[in-house]
Amino acid sequence: MSDAALARVDELIATMTVEEKTAQLYGLWAGASADGAEVAPHQHDMEEPPSLEELLPHGLGQLTRPFGTVPVDPALGALSLMRTQERIMAANRFGIPALAHDECLAGFAAWGATTYPVPLSWGASFDPGLVRDIAHAIGTDMRAVGVHQGLAPVLDVVRDARWGRVEETIGEDPYLVGSVATAYIQGLESAGIVATLKHFAGYSASRAGRNHAPVSMGPRERADVILPPFEMAVREGGVRSVMPAYTDTDGIPSHADEVLVTSLLRDTWGFTGTVVSDYFAVAFLKELQGIAADLGDAAHAALQAGVDVELPTVNAYGAPLRAAIAAGTVPEELVDGALRRVLLQKAELGLLDADFTPVPAALTALGEATWGDAEQLRGSVDLDSPRNRERARRLAEASIVLVHNDGALPLRQPRRIALIGPQATTPTAVLGCYSFPVHVGSQHPEVPVGIELPTLHEALAAEFPDADIDVVEGCTIDGPGTDGFAEALRAALNSDVAVVALGDRAGLFGRGTSGEGCDAESLALPGVQGQLLDALLDTGTPVVLTMFAGRPYVLGRAADEAAAVVEAFFPGQEGAGAVAGVLAGRINPSGRLPVSVPATAGVHPSTYLAAPLGKATDVSNIDPTAAFPFGHGLSYTTFAWSDLSTETASAPTDGTLRMSFTLANTGERAGAEVVQLYVHDPVVSVVQPVQRLVGYLKVSLEAGESTRIQVAVPADVTSFTGRDGRRRVEPGDLELRLAASSADVRLTARVQLTGPVRHVDHTRALHAVIERGTATAEGGA
């Protein structure tokens, strides 16, 4: 930040009135009318905010979701946003524009924008590079139409798969979540968009997986499972905004947690950006959590904690906050601290520059002569370019997980295919809750979807043009009807193979079976899908189960009896083609499970990160063993792991352990293996998970090719939170497990750390380094 920018910010603060100061600390959701679709919790329970005209004289901090509230042509939306910014700048005496934010979890949440795979699929790819690439593309599109901030990514670690927002997470392992999310942040920020970490911290651990429920966890679980992804993102991602969680942990709401938001995030980790509230969460301190007597009190609690901006619209930080300041119950210095961070961020974005123009790049490229002609503008900005779709396709293909295969896949030119299930012909089967067509478009059925969404039927027909495909729905996603079973069974009996497409309907607040506010009572398949699946298995026709879902579900008999099982999660608009390509063998699957697939519907939680007693099978009648474990995934080729060499078998507690091994593709086609490194500590002062992921690398090899994999493990990555609340590296024996999944260990190095216990902090090493050396062809030296 230049000295001139700092001076400009300090000058503004010194000359602003209280009304002008607080105006920079809230947003306005101009398009969210009282009778509009509910896309935020309790959206319609809040008082109607002041109009833009009423707010203009004092300025405005944020504009909420200018593209993600109603369907709007991107060019016309960019023009409307520009005109609104011109009004804001002209009306306030400092000429300060608003900062515009929008959703971008699975792509820019705008009509006509590319929809990418959901974050759970990012995790399944085990490929941060691909995720970084899509994030840069998303950010580039957002910036081109005048948006400054994206409300993504989600860094919540899955603790209970019944939680409806599992699809928005990257998985159940904190290292996988942190490393993939950091790549997304780097991509978004490299395009000039302010990334927003959410939900800080513990939202995914709500009791019984119920949305917004209180969080019950000890300080060590929070420190070792929930917080590490956020810490990595702050240290390595260049992130400029953080959003606290709706939930309260041990009675303290995140939006009123000064220890979390100020002491840890700012003072310890050194975060210098803005903290923005989740939608209406400041008001919830009064309305739902009961720690504030009124909205002024709620504003005080949030500001004291370190929440700079109230989203989505003016509420507590408006008149109630000003009244509290006038009454002397809220120090104006709290407002000044938040304001300084807000204005510094606007300065960093160039919004305070004397030559700032609200004209976005997309409109500049079209030329001013086009701006007055709506029909000429309509369709002139492309947010779904061929390059975007290529990125979406690559990530979708990399994230498809072949979970089970008895040799049926790839399909060998079947003459008759029965395509059965509620996801077979549903265009939106590939989309998650925060994709625009589901999140907003579903509330506007009169508006075209805006992008091409091929169905699995269309994709299969393209892969098998000579096959006779008999399509039968069989049942709905969550309805009780079984009337379609008979036709489904007939189709299966008359076919060479039955491709069964099951899963979730993404939606909001009970409008779906997956998504925000769509929590599950159990991990059984919704509706009668499980019954349909069992009936099809009974036909004797080979069943290839394909899952389009936002969480892992129990597969029952299909885990053993299906000919094959493919997990696609919600793979985005190119996802149906990716699944069909895997079924046909055109694509060699390389995805790995970012969440465990449980064996029984009542096992909660189902995460692999469990201590020895959590894994025990002889102390309870409930066996917690997963049907398919975290990190699992099959390929159409085979890999051999061999020749482990432990170059450094012993190191001090501030040292590095080193080893290497040979990875070879022993099959007949190119493929990719995911090398996963787990740490197991057999004797430790505080109970720990049996093992945990500390590094991974996706390695692509041609048929017959081999490579030497080098592994360096800093002692720091073995650290954990001790009884005194400090992170420590303990001396003693360790197992470094090189594995194809959390349950498929291929090589084990037994090593030792020596010397005294060493305490580490937020400057510690976060990664084990896994690198490939020179590859050799079959028979090479």
C-alpha cells in the first residue's frame, strides 16, 4: 500500500461524519425484494432496508449480489452496476464507490456463466493446479463485469456427512481442504478478485449435522481439524477477506468471538484484510442467539469481535449503531478501526484513485456507443466461453471417482443399455446448490437456463451411438412412489447392462435433498432410490451405479454386488460427458474420494479422522468401518509401488525426514495415481487420529513408465495441540505411510524424531514435499 493511499484513507476518516463512516460498513441488497426468492436464511424475516435513494447521500460500503439475485443478461447487468456506481459516487461528497460482491462457489453465480464442479469435486480431483486455473477464470469473468469480491471458498472440514452443505466443502481432511482451497484463493486473487474464506470457524461441526445448530467441540479438535485450512489460506493464499460462521461454539457465536476473529486471525496469523458478516448474522446475535438486547447491542458485539462489514444489507450497522454511538454505548473508535480496513481495501482495489472509473472491462471492450442500446448489448458478453467449458471439462474428468469395478468398466460396446434413475434425463443433476441455475434460476422457470446442460442420456448416446438406450426414470429423487419400478425392471432384464443414475436434488432450505438447509436424517439414499437399486440388482443384469450427489450415501448391497460404482458428486455443466467418458473408457478415471462412503446409514460421524477407540470394531455393535475409505479410487491401469529407501530414518524435532520410492504404471494405458502420505504416531501424549494426511501428489504416467518419488517430511507437520493448548512436536517413533488411500498403505517408513519436545507456532512448516524425479520408460535405467 502506497504512502499516498494510506494518507488518503486517514484523511477521509478524519473528515467523515458518523453517518458517512457507518455507511461504509454495510451493504445494500437492492434486488432482494420482499416477495423474491429466499436465497439466504431468514431473508424475509428482516425489516425492509432503506432504499438506495435514502442511503446515497452518506455513501455505501457494498453492493450485494448484483448478478446473483435475479437472472440478468451479463452485459445489461454490467451496465446497471456501472450506472449504480455512478449514482453512488456522485451522491456522496467523497466520490467513493461501493465494493460489489457476488457468489462464486461453483463458478460465477450469474446467468449464463459457466458452472464448474462443486468443491467436493475439487477435493476429489486431488489436483490444486486445476482448481487454481478455474478460479482464475472465474475471477477474470467477475472482474470484467465490475465485481470486486467473491464469497468463496468454503474451508469447512466435513465432520458429519448429514450436514446439507457437504457439497460446498472440499472434504473431510483438513490438509486436503487447506491445500485445495489455497489454490482456489490464489487463482481468484490473481484475477484481482477479493477471495473470502468461510465459514470461520466450525460451521461444519454443528450438532447432528443440522444447519446452524450449536457446535460442540473441544479446543484441540478445533485447533487441529477446523482451523488449519484457514491458517494455511491466510499464510499462503493472499486472501483479503474472511466471513465468520453462523454457529456458536461452546456458547460463543463466531460473529461475537473476539478471541477467534481478532486475537487469532489478526493478531496471531497477521491477517490484514476485511471481515464481512454472513448474511444477517449480526442481527442473529439478537434474534436467534440471544446475546444482544437490541440491534445496537448486536452491532457493538460484532464490531468488538472484529467484524468490519455487515452483509447483505443495512441492518444493525445502520441506525441502531449510530444511535448506540450517540448514546455513548459504542465507542466511535471501534467504527474507525473497521472503517480503516474497509477503506484500505478499497484503496488497494483502486476505488479511491482520482482517475477511478466504474466502467468495467466488458463494457469498455464493447464501446460507449453500444451502452444505450439494450438489444445491441444483450448477449454481447460471454461468461461461458469455450475456454471456460474446457476448464470445466478437465476438472470434471479429473474428479470422477471409480469406486468399485468388477471388470464391467469400461463398457465394451453394449448393444442394449438400460439407463434408469431420476438423474438420467435431469439437466441439473450435475449442479450444486450454489450454481446459478439452481440457486436463483430455479425460482424463475420462465427464464431459459442460460447455459448448455447435457444430460447423462445425451452424453451416453454420444459415447455409444450404435447402442439402443432404453431410458426409464424408475422413481423420483425423494418421493415415495414405486410405480415406476416395474418398467425399470423390464428395461434392465432386456438389456446388456443397466446404468443406474441416482443421487440428490440440490436446493435451498428444504427445496432439495442437498444444499444449504437441506440436512439428512440419515445417510440412506433419499426416497425409494435404495429400494429401486436393490430391485435392479436382483435382476441379474450387470448394474453400473452412477452417483450425482452432494454427500456420500450408503450404497447397501451395491457396494459389493454392483458391477461398478462411479461417484461424480456434482461435476458441473461438463459433468455428464465426463461420466459417460469414464463409462466408455475414453477417460481413465483418476479421482479419489474426498469423503468416506459409509457402510451403514446410522454411522455418525463417518470421517476417517478418528482415534483408535473411534475405529474399534469390538467395543460396540455398530461397526464404523467405511465401505469405501477416504482417498480411495480405482483406475483402468495398475500401479506398482516399490524400492522404498529411507534416506533419513532419524531426525531431530526441528529436522526433516526423507525417503523415496519408485512408482510404476504396470498397466496397458496411461493413467494417474495419487500418492498419499499419512502420519501415524503410535505413542503420543494426547489422543490423536489413527493417521492423518500430511501430503499428496497426483502423478501421471504413460503405460510402462516409472518414476522415482522423493518425499521430505518436516518434523513440524507431525505437530499437534498439547494439553496446555500449545502446538508441539514430540520425539519418538513414527510411521510414515505411503498409501493409495487411507486404508490401502503400500509402503511404510518407520522413523524416529529425537531430542526435546519442541513447541511450534503459526510460522511452522505446513507441508510435506512430494516430488517426482526423472521418469523412465519400461525397461529403462
